[in-house]
Amino acid sequence: MTDSSTSSSAHQRQGRAFDALRPVRITRHYTAYAEGSVLVEFGQTRVLCTASVEEKVPPHKRGSGQGWVTAEYGMLPRATHTRGDREAARGKQSGRTQEIQRLIGRSLRAVFDLGALGERTIHLDCDVIQADGGTRTASITGAYVAAHDAVSWLLAQQRVAASPILGTVAAISVGIVDGVPLLDLDYGEDSACDTDMNVVMTGAGHFVEVQGTAEGAAFSRAEMDRLLQLAEKGIGELIALQQKSLSK
Amino acid sequence: MTDSSTSSSAHQRQGRAFDALRPVRITRHYTAYAEGSVLVEFGQTRVLCTASVEEKVPPHKRGSGQGWVTAEYGMLPRATHTRGDREAARGKQSGRTQEIQRLIGRSLRAVFDLGALGERTIHLDCDVIQADGGTRTASITGAYVAAHDAVSWLLAQQRVAASPILGTVAAISVGIVDGVPLLDLDYGEDSACDTDMNVVMTGAGHFVEVQGTAEGAAFSRAEMDRLLQLAEKGIGELIALQQKSLSK
Amino acid sequence: MTDSSTSSSAHQRQGRAFDALRPVRITRHYTAYAEGSVLVEFGQTRVLCTASVEEKVPPHKRGSGQGWVTAEYGMLPRATHTRGDREAARGKQSGRTQEIQRLIGRSLRAVFDLGALGERTIHLDCDVIQADGGTRTASITGAYVAAHDAVSWLLAQQRVAASPILGTVAAISVGIVDGVPLLDLDYGEDSACDTDMNVVMTGAGHFVEVQGTAEGAAFSRAEMDRLLQLAEKGIGELIALQQKSLSK
Amino acid sequence: MTDSSTSSSAHQRQGRAFDALRPVRITRHYTAYAEGSVLVEFGQTRVLCTASVEEKVPPHKRGSGQGWVTAEYGMLPRATHTRGDREAARGKQSGRTQEIQRLIGRSLRAVFDLGALGERTIHLDCDVIQADGGTRTASITGAYVAAHDAVSWLLAQQRVAASPILGTVAAISVGIVDGVPLLDLDYGEDSACDTDMNVVMTGAGHFVEVQGTAEGAAFSRAEMDRLLQLAEKGIGELIALQQKSLSK
Amino acid sequence: MTDSSTSSSAHQRQGRAFDALRPVRITRHYTAYAEGSVLVEFGQTRVLCTASVEEKVPPHKRGSGQGWVTAEYGMLPRATHTRGDREAARGKQSGRTQEIQRLIGRSLRAVFDLGALGERTIHLDCDVIQADGGTRTASITGAYVAAHDAVSWLLAQQRVAASPILGTVAAISVGIVDGVPLLDLDYGEDSACDTDMNVVMTGAGHFVEVQGTAEGAAFSRAEMDRLLQLAEKGIGELIALQQKSLSK
Amino acid sequence: MTDSSTSSSAHQRQGRAFDALRPVRITRHYTAYAEGSVLVEFGQTRVLCTASVEEKVPPHKRGSGQGWVTAEYGMLPRATHTRGDREAARGKQSGRTQEIQRLIGRSLRAVFDLGALGERTIHLDCDVIQADGGTRTASITGAYVAAHDAVSWLLAQQRVAASPILGTVAAISVGIVDGVPLLDLDYGEDSACDTDMNVVMTGAGHFVEVQGTAEGAAFSRAEMDRLLQLAEKGIGELIALQQKSLSK
């Protein structure tokens, strides 16, 4: 059942500043069997990210001496306000799902030395338990931590001599709602925004992906600049949270 | 990675008696949007069961004045020791998945008065977060609680005048391992057992489903009787736990 | 066109006793090319069961030294009173079809020594020409005879040194209609029954599968006992018919 | 298992003249529920053709006042010497299957007045029980008889005032093997032939379909003329057999 | 949008004689990357035919020393008067598409010595840019020229010692409209015709395929003879045009 | 066959300046039946863009009074250096294809007043005849012109009172190759680049989409600024070319 009471975006922020993240929680070892298993929460959004090591690579990497890092994304049917179709029952993944899982995979590969990984694959599965906006950026942020745990496992098992991870990576959404640039949109804000931008950055402050879309009015260069600044601030905070979580 | 250290079934029971359930936890309101949302845990097995109300029915019930109760089942790719294929990516549900979701649906319909429900559907989604044996029986046990919460929501909304639920229902697995009948098999026991039986019963002590399979040697009538007794005991305890959870 | 004249179950039994099988006919060598080819008839139900030998095994058995026995099930579109969709045209097998073919495969494997079979597969195809209830149990009963003929062919060809068949297997449905336990339900009885149970047993009198479902009211332990007794009687008779057919 | 002993085409004819049909048998009322149900046999080729009446039409005929006649074709997995994949399990019909069922549908529609049929559909299901060449032409020949029985049923039920059947239709294959034009090829001849032609004709001696294919060497106009003459002879005989069968 | 102004077939012929082809243009090297790339136009019908060489063969030819020639056919969604579904989006090729691509493949293989080609595949892709009738016959006619260019490339690369092409092949449609036999039907004529025949012939004047279909009334032997004569005339002209194009 | 001679990016530019477009050609009325039909060429890249008007809308717009603009994208199998699989034959569109067609659709909707369009759909089909980099940006640029022609047709037919087009839209790719920012990458440059960015802008100089991806090293804010400047320059030129083409 969709909650029909629509609240103003001001209300939804519930006092949160325009440049503030929602409360972010990163829980490692959330499930028992995966080499890496992280529950990441951005406010009401909850995504389970697991990293699984497989000792083989897809055909295009066979014999190359290089490994592969890939991602799959899914949403439980009732993660959302209204129940959505189960993709397994419908028999195919939506274009949106494929777009997101390709994005997660590219983002993680950006911080991996595939040669140092060796001919094995790390599968990142990002499954949305509850969706309140920003599921793809939460997925990337959590998948990094899960991948890091899987690499620690590989090191502990002495399957790799040195970590193939070259740096950190995290992601956040930003957008313009009623003319106001906002960091970390929840579902209500995302539905109301004119411009929606997903930004993926490294710990070194460089861009891995920038995907900006004018949902309503096209956006100016000045607006873009302000959104990128907000994203840079948010990603800095996320990377600190990732490091803190991994240091435990 | 499959854990290659195989332990004896004695070890896996870890002191648990042959007729003891694993620790069972039922957590209601596990997610925020569904009309019913229950995390059910049987030891290491964890299943999220949501109940979603939809104000329409499938074609075979249209115009009948009756409602419908149906279930879907899925397993997250890394719920298991070794990562399994994502069914949405493969483009179809396995025979096993379909068999299980049909079983869950039939079991829940056994305690519903579809006429009293009215022309609406309750969708039960059972998604396995972690699998250590008994996922289908945990799903039925949890789905009952989620369905009950959805019915409470319907009553609170005054969409139904009286509850269409006719009784309680729960399920458990039993089996014979190394000649010993055991209640509530975990994954290791399930893999080693000669006979595996899933039993679904009502609170009134009647059978809704009995599915016994000889994985190894065929089983005698006497063995079957002992298994049914064990199941009856376990289901009695599960129904008490459901009631306790719902009374909170 | 569904025949709209509904007859009472008493009429449909046409004098048949509550514990009597319908007339059962087993015709070997029904088609010319398969290693085993059996038309099995339980009253108006007619199923063609063929056994095909293939000199390779599925991936999970390769290099194991063991063989495999597997089954597929189908229903001709107009085997039934009303024409059903052709599964090949619809592009997928129903959950019911998959459930049945998995049951047939498990039942037959219960009487096979896969090691003695060697690395080859016996495919059992059960295609329903006409359906009047009990198609899955007729399939198992007929598939056993077809598999036996295929094994005789393997012996004659000296591909196996000794028969990998460990015993006989047959199956029957039982159910409770209007409070009366009945053996071998036809379609009208099956549609009207409260409880429906499919039982698979060996010639030694042990259970391979028991699948009981409460279609209407849940069933008591006492009812279950009476149904199992009926099934035991019927399966004994079926096994005698299989032996007689194979002795010709 | 394919029979590896290859026999010369002379041997395979087993004394049959170059312009002789194999023994043709047409058995009406082969199954009990369909409005028309015919087992047609051309030598070892056996096809079950059922005609099912449905009181609605596909979208392109809705509201037109016209009916529709359509066909589906399938082959049981072990109808052939070597077991073929089950199309329902593979999830799609082959190009060959679709080509054949389109041909059967067009051929039958050629003798139907769709306006006189009224807004209903006759589904013709042609399922090959055993395949020894000529399955598509046997299907057309048998489907005509099944369709005729379904029309008789419609007349008896007073759903149509007059028969919508405008004439008879039958089909046969012809081909050139080792330079010799032959009527009604069996599987061995079909595999060995240079030219293969399927011909569908009406009782009035006109062509509905001619599909000639050079499997080996291209064929001359003179060869084509001889093949058409053979087909004309064979179809004349088939139409007489159809009439004889329908007169019983 | 379908042009609703229907013109008489006389008008559509626009002065073209009953036995005249539409203006035919064959443009080689239409795209840059394929080994053969031909735009073929029959009046308003335009098909792009590419030939691609691949240094491997499908499973049924592996290790045989023989090559393979195969075709795929597609129609751009708006090649036609009214937009059709995109087959890639719908997830399957229609029966018509499969029938056509099988026809193109067989026709081209009729003039290839697969042994002389060696273990490699020539893929012929026929994509209809604009459809005004006769797309399958234009495809065959153009694919021959593209295949010839691919063979010239193989010869120039010294991958084959001698051309595996045994002769020329071309195709045309003929039909009877309002009782008049016509050569090379455009879309309007094709929609109005009683009989439609596609004929594929070699340069030596022999038939590779003859596919005649009575869309309305069945056709007589005399009518068939007149259609074959027309086809023979048209194909002779097409083969001359192919040769002229290849001689440039 | 992929051309194995790799040329330096300097050579591939063939004297083209870092901030120069390839020769762009826009050919209107390329095919005859679509309401808009445009062949757009960016150097060797050629895409056929058709716009088809359909007098109905998808379910989510029914009864809304609003229209819809949507796009589909495809690539002919041999548009590329090496033949790719045909998506219709494989039975599904790749993630890349879906991502591109969603981008084209969003970009065009950004300049449409869906209310002024009325309850009808404009389908934009972008089919790549030859691919040498930049196919998605060429598609958007060409689709705008095709959509404009379709709107002119609607105006001429008096189906809409005023144009629903709010402004112009075009797209270009930019990237960094060997440290040098380049406008309008061809295939060789695209394969070699570290950063690849697709930019969609309106004639008013605002952004509709910005999609930047680090293929190799992550990119700095300064690099992003230089790429956006290049894109702005290129899109200004493309919009002038669109206007010039439409003014003919």
C-alpha cells in the first residue's frame, strides 16, 4: 500500500541540513557464509552487500592472468512502498536493474588491480531489503567494504600475496528540489527533484562516475558545480565511515 | 567457498536433543512498508517473510467474491555456503523454487476463508537471507505471522469486518540420520539424511501437508510414525511461539 | 468442451469398491524406437512412458563413474476435458509439470544403483495422452517397466554386466471423498476430495515418497493411517501387474 | 539409439512401388474428450490429431463475425530414432516446428468458410507419437478428419446452421532418391533424397501449398512435373481414405 | 501510419508490364567493415545484406573439414507502413522470421561446396530497411552477391585456394492477382493476391526452392505452370544483374 | 574481421583538431513510410532514426491526457568490425542496449511538452547501420530531427494545435586520450580513452544528461571542466546543423 499522505520535502528532511547525510550504518559480517557480508543503511534504505570469491573468471578473462570484479543487484518485492514484481518470476531483469548492476561493477573495478587479483572473480551481490532512495549509491558504498573483507580473506588464506585494492570508493546521490541543492536524497525528495545526480568518487577525490539527469528542467553549469561540491563533501564523510568500519 | 571441514552430525547438533528445535526467533515489523513483515530464524536459517495486500485478484477469482492468498520464494545468491546463480539473472525460477512457493501458498490458504477475505490478494514473499536447512518450513511458519499482521491491518482499516483466518499453521522438517529420527534438520543433517520429511500442521493438530522423501533407503511405516510424532511435537512448540509473538 | 453433466462420485465409481484399482493395462513395446516404451492405462488415464539410453551424464555426474536416471513429463494439450496451453508454445513448463517430473525422477532413482549403471543416462519421458486423474502415479508405475526394458537392452548389448535395478517401484493416489477413503482417484473424485495423497512404494513394502495435501479440511492422523493402508494394498497389486507384464 | 545398419532405399521400400503410399490407417475417436480425435498412420509414422472448439477468437478476429482455424505441432521426445530435446523444457519451439504448424493451419483454413464458422476457434493439435518421415503431411491429412468431426459436433449441438467446410484437403510428400521419383517418403528415403516436396491439395484437384526443396542437386522443370503427378495420385487416394473413414 | 488510400493493382504497377521486374539496384560495399556488404533494392524494397566470415563452425560441423553458410533476417521496426514490434525487445523471433532465414540459408548453401569452404562459417545478415513486398527474394538475391564478395576476400587472403561457389542463385516472387499472373509483387499486390509463390533458381535454370501458397482460392496446375514461367524469366534477369554488379 | 593494424590516435584523427567534430551529415526522409526518418552520420558512424506516431499511450499514461515519447535502439550484427550476436536471435537485449535506449528516451522527453502532445506516442527507433564510436549521441541528435518531422506531420494533419516541442536537444561524446581532452571520439579513440563522457544539452545551453565514466584512471574536477567545455562547443555546432537541416 502506498502511503497516500504526502509530506513536504522540508518535513521529510526532519531537520536534516541540505548538506547532511542521513544516518549511515555499516554492519560487517551480517551473514555468516560470504567472504564479505555488509548491511549498509542510509536512513531507511537498507542493502545487503555480499562479496563471494570464485576461483574462475568469465570467458573474456580466461588465460589472461587477470581477475574480474562484477556485481548483481536486486530488490526484494516489498522493499518498496508498493509491492513490485519479482524479477525471477517475471523471467527477466529490468533495464533499471541492469543499469545499476553495471554501474556497481564498473565503480568497484575502478579501485581494483585485476592483475594482482589473479584469475579469480569477486561477485558483489547487492540486495535491497528496504528502499527509501539512494539504493545504488548505498550499494556501491557497502560493496566496497564487503570487497575489502573478501580481499582480507584472500590474504589470510595466502591466495594473494598483496591486496589488489588500489584505493577506496564510495557514492552518493545529490539533487535539486524546489531549487535547493540537497545531499543524499530520500525517496520523497528523489521523486520531487528536478535534477538527480549520482556521483562515485575515490578516496583520492577523483571521479569514477558522474551521472546527472534532468528529471524536470535542464540544469545549468552553475547548478552542476554546486551539486558536485555537495557530493564531494558527502563522499568524504562516507569514506571516513568505511575506514572506521574496516578498522574495527 | 564451501567449508570443507565436515563435522559429524553429533557435533552439529552441539548438544541439542534429537527432538529439540533449534533456537527460533520471530521478529515482527522487520521492514517498514509491508502490511506484515517478519524475520523468522531457525538457528542459522533466516527468512524475511512479508505480506502485501493488493486490492485485486488473479483471473480465476475475478467476480467470485473470493480473495486469494499466494506465495513467492527466493534465495539471495549468497544465502548458502557456495554462491548460487541469481534466478532473475538466469531468467527463470528453478523447479525447486516453484515447488516450495506452491507449498507455502497451499499451506497458508488452508487456514484462510477466502470468501471472508473478499476480492483481494495477500502476497507472501519469503526471501531467504541465510540458509542452514529448513527454509521452506521456516517460510511457512513466518508467513503465517506476516499474514496475521496483514489481516490485523485490514481489520484496522475496516476493509474486512471479521478476520478471514480460520486457525494457525506452522511447519517443520524431520528426518532420519544414521538411523536416528531427528527434529528440525540443519543443512548438515539434511545433506546426510536417509529420509527427509516436511510436515505442515494446524494448531488443531491436523495435517495440511506431509511430504516425505527417501533420499537414501526407503523408509518403513514404523519410521514414518516416529517422524510424524516428532513433527507433531515441534509444530506444537512453533505454534506457541507464533502466538507469543503475535500477543506482543 | 468440459462435459457439464456432473455425476456423483458413487456413479463415477460405477460399482468399483472403495479399495479397488481401476482396470490397469500395461502395454510394452508401444512405440518402436525407444529402448523401453510402455503405454500404461489406469482406467481412462493413458500415459506413454519411454526410456531412452544416452551414453553421457549431466555435468554433476561427469567423471564420477556413476550414471543418472531422470524424467520429463508432459501433457498433450487436449488430454484433458478442456484444452490446456501447450507448454512448448508458452515457452515454459508450469510449476506443476516440474514438480511431477522431479517426483518421477526421484522415485525411479530410488531403485537404481547408479554406480552399476555406469556413466550413462536413462531418460524417462512420460507423456499423457489422456488424463482422468492419477497421471503422476501412472507415470511412475509405467516408467518402471520402461526402465526395466531399457536395462534389459543394456544387458543384451553387454553394456552393463549386471542389472543396476535394485527393486521394483510403483505409485498410487488415495484420497478422502465425502469422508470416505478411496483408492486410485479418477478426475471427478480428485476434484471433489478433501485430502489427496500420492504414495510411492517399493516391492519390499517401504515408502519412497508420501505426498499428502489437504485440499479442503486438514486431515487427522487416523485418516492418514487409513489412506496409507489403502495405498499399500493398491501398490501391491500394481507391482504384481508390473511383474506379470515383464514376464511376458 | 540410432540404428546404424543402413539399408538401401530399395530395401526400405520393401517391395512397395515407387508410386505407392505406405499403408495408411485413420482411427477416429482415438481419445475421449476432444471434439475431434484422430490417430493417423502412414506406415510407421503415427500422429495424434485432435480438434478442440473454443468459443472465442484471437484478437485479430474479434468482432469480425468470423472464426479462426489454427494448428500446433509437437513431437514426443522419443518419437524419433534418437531422443530429441523436449521443446517445453528448452523453452522454445524450433523454427522447424513453427514452420510446420503454420503450414498445417494455412492448409486447413483453405477449406474453411470462416464466416460460416462464426466467432469461435478450432484448435488442431498434431502430436507425433512416432516419426518415420512425412509427419507434416500426415498431420494435415489427419487434422482434416478431426476438424470434420469437430464440425459435426458443432452441427449436432446446433451451434452452426450449416457446415463451414468447403471441401476436402490432404497432403503427401514426394521426392527424388537416386534419380527416381518416389511417392510418400519414409525417414530413410527422406534423408537420402536430392529433392523433397510437400504438396497439399484439395479434393477438387487444386493446389493449396507446394513446397519443394533441393536438398542436394537443384531440380529441373521436368522433374518437378513428375513429382507433382505422383503427389496428385497419392492425394487422390488419401482423400478417398478420408471419405471412407468419415462415412463410418 | 498506414496509407489509407488504396489504389488498384493496375495503378500500383504504374505502367509496369505483368512480366516486368521493378527497377532493381545492387550496391556493393554499402558498409565498410563486412567482408561482403550489399544494398539490394527491388523498387521500394531495400535490404542490406552483409556477409561475415568467422573462422569456426557450428557444433554439427566441427571436425568435419566442412564449412557452413547460414543466414539471419530482420526487419527494422518502421521498415513497414505501420510500425511493428522490435523482435529483440519482444524477446523472440516470429515464426515468419525464422521461416525466412531458414529459406535464405538453404538457398545459399545450394550453390556452395562446403568442403571447399573449409571449416569456417559465412554468416549472411539480411536486414530490411524498407519493405514493399518481396523482402525474402530480394534478400536471397543480394546475399548471393555479398557471399561472392566474402569469397573474393577469402581468395585474396589466400584462406581458400579456389572458390567454393558452384554457381549463381537468385529468387523472385510471382502471384496471381485478380486472375492475372504477375512477376515481382509489391506489397499492395501481395496483399491482394490469390496465390503467392516464391521461387529460387540457379543460373543453370534449375529450381532450388518453390514455395507456392494459395492465399485465397486454390490454384490449378495450369496456373502454376504460368507462374513458374514468369519466375524463370525474372530470375534470368536478376542473375544477369548480379553478374553485371560483380563484374564492376 | 577486425582490422588488426592499430593506428595511433593521432593518425585516426587524420588532422582533425582536438576540438573538432567529425563530418556530420543529416539526411531527412531517408525512408518513405515513417512520419520522421533521418539518417545521421558522424564520420563513419551511421544511424537510421525513425519517428513513428501511434494513437495510443502505454498503461501508465492512459487517461492522463498526456502523451509519451520513447526510444528503442539496435545495432545491425555487422555494423561493427567484428560481427556481434543478433539480439532478436539471442532472445534478449543486452544491458548496454537497454541503457542506451533509456537514455535516448529521457533525452527526447526533456524537450517535449507531453500534455501538448496529447494521448499519443512517438516511437523513436535508432538502428545503427555502421558503428565507429558515438552511436548513442548520434542517435539522440538524429532522433531530435526525426521527432521534429513527426511533429510537423501531426501539425499538418491538424492532430495537434501547436508543437509540443519546447526546444532543441543534441548530444556528443568527449573523452581524455593519452591525457588530451578530445571532442567526438571515434571507435579507436573510445577504446583507448581514460575517461569517456556523454553529454546531452538543450539549445538553451543547459544540461539534460551528463554521464562520465573513468575507464582507466579516475578524473579530476579540472579535467571534467575541460570536457564539459568541449561538449558545449560541439553541441552548439550540432544544434546549428539540426536547424539547418530542418530549414530545408
